[in-house]
Amino acid sequence: MSPDGPEDTRRADQNGAWDAFALVVSGVAVWGGVGWLVSEWLNSRLPLVLGLLVGMGASLYLVWVRYGKP
């Protein structure tokens, strides 16, 4: 379904922005959670930091792949 007017175009752009935001938040939450669990198990902070960085990087890559191409 293609947007028919300016209101539909605006709504589609807003939905895309919220989808991108949700991807970033969920990537950081999931991989940060995995890193936190591993850091609790190993009694070290390094896995938490690595999990947060991997989650941010992976989610930004997914946003770029999904929404970066016209």
C-alpha cells in the first residue's frame, strides 16, 4: 500500500522512525542483558561493556540496512 497524501506520508515516516528507535533500544537491551548475565557469572565488567557495544553496533547496522537505502 503506497501513501496517498501528505498525511499518509508523514505517518509512514513516523512509523519508520519509531521502528528504528525500537530496533536500537531492543538491541542494546538484549545484548546488554546478555553481557550483564555473563559479567555476573564471571564477576567482571568487561562482558557488560562488550554486550552494550555489540548491541548498539548491531542495531545501528540493522537500521542502516533496513532504512538507509532509498
